Amino acid sequence: MTRLVLRRGTVVEAGPADGPEQRLVVDVPGRGPRPAVGDVALVGAGEVGDDVVVNTQAADLALGSGGFDVVHVNLSRGLGGAGVPGAHVMKLNYASLQHAVVPVEETAGGDGGARAVEGEERSAAEVPVGVFGLHGQLPAIAWAVGQAAPGARLGYVQTPGGALPGSHSRVVRELRERGLLAGHLTAGAAYGGADGDAITTAGALDHGVRELGWDAAVVGPGPGILGSGSAFGHGGMVALESAHTALALGHPVVLCARMSGSDPRPRHRGLSHHTATVLRLLLRPVVVALPAGEAPPSEVAGAHGWVFPPADLEGYAASGLPATSMGREDPLFFAAALVCGMALTGSVGP
């Protein structure tokens, strides 16, 4: 039987609560003071001395992407929430943290005040979509788009496959502050997007293009990734669904290859089995960008379009954006993401 690993504790340190996520330290009897995260929009802000219940399982398991406890409820000041007026579509439905949102699909066809160009409507065929399977690829893709097409409005649709709260990505906040992301929507089970929640990835892409005026979009999971080491049991498989959705809507699709030159696991060296599996299962061709000198795997070489644009690794390293993957120096990982961004701008054709 699966049970939540919930423990009661006391907040002993509380960071600023002026954003969507608050960093805390919670003293849990038997575990000691440990880092914790509170989703301010869901459970409210915490203060030193608050009596809280935290979910400790990720930290107990020493997961690489979950080295902190998560506030489940603040017993001192978190029991007075009233929800969002008029919201009726549930996220995390029937889980203990279910909450209602107003999905962006219901706002489509409004006054268009958020459009980049009043009265201008792009077709899906004019808006390329980059699909990635690992959140660490996002900053390099967005930076490359910004370098190749300054001023382009790039939007991000966050899917399941990694962290579900939209607030958990500090990279997204930094990219937005730098002007490298023009929008952030969460889709499916993911929630708390800076610009709204969508019921589906298709709804998010449609809203981003029609209402937010995106020139291009990237679609992929939040921080962290689900993984079992099996062929199909990993969060990177969400790229298959995302690519099919974008193709069905008429978007040109560029798939970001997950590559590594330093991952100790053989299945991720060179072209990761995550990407190879998605390429084998795709029902229609996509464009795949690879760094110069890399070759497509023979089993899918003829099924997709391959491009080999240059990767400005030095420029990216100087940008100050994250330049390590899972704590490792891995130039090939970032080169693959950078060339995806280059291909996404249309500056390199298949």
C-alpha cells in the first residue's frame, strides 16, 4: 500500500515570499532541520515558528532533483484559503492538493489585449515548436533563439514528465527576466504557469499563438525527470506526445536531441536512448538538429530531417545561464540544445 510520507515540523528559517515559491528550513523531529519548499499560491507563505506538515519522501530517498521537503499544509496560517472565484476546472484533481483554475482555453477569443501585434493572427505553420525531454535543455535552447532571432517572442509550455508546479523552475524566472521567454503556460497535470494554466498541451499552444502572440514555442517537462532505466518508463517519453500534438496542429517541429559526453550511464552517452526511442515511435517526420560531427543513428536516419548548425558554446558559457548538467561539465549536452534553438529560428533549413 502506498502512503504519503507526511511529517509535522516547525519552520526555523523562512525566505522571502514575494514570488510563487518560498524557500524554508523546517525542523522535523527525527530528521532535523532540512530545506523545504512552499508553493505560495497553494499553501500560502510561511513564517518562522509556523506549525507545518511536510512531505519528506523525495529527500528521504535522496533523489537528485528532490533534495528538499515540500510543504503540504501550514497549520498555523494556511487553513483560510478561498480558491479562485469562478474557477471550476481542477488541477491535481482528486488528490489532496486539488485546486480549481480558470484554464486558458476558456479565455480564447477574448479582447486580444495580450497579442503581440493587434489584429495579427499567425497560422500554426508559421510558428515552429521545439520539443525537449529534459528541463536542463531549456536555457540553452532559449538563449540560442535569442541570439539567432533577437526580439522573437518565444513561449514555453510546461508539460508533465518532471516537476508539476510551474513555480519550481528558477531557470524560467531568469529567462523571463532576461526577455528570453515571452510566456510560460502549464498544461495537463502541470500547474501554476506564470501566464496561465491549460487543460491540454494543444490548448496551451493554441493560446500562446493566438492570444499571446508567440513567434515560436518550446514544449517540455519541468525540472527533474521521472525515470526507471527502462525503454518507456521515463519522463522523456512526454516528448512523443508533445511532438504529435504540435504536428497535428500544423506546427513545424524541431526535436531537441538529448546527448551526453560525460554521463556515466551508457544508455545516455552519445544520443540518449530517450531521444532514440521517441524518434523510432514518431508517426511523422520531424527536424532533428545535431552538433557538427555527430551522425544520425542508422535506424532512424532516413525517417527524419537532420540539420547541423553551429553551436556557440563559448558564448553560452559567458551568458551566466546554467552550464552544467546534473552537476557535470558536459559540452555535448549543451551543444545539442544550442543547435536545436538555432534550427528553431528557421535560420537553418532541413
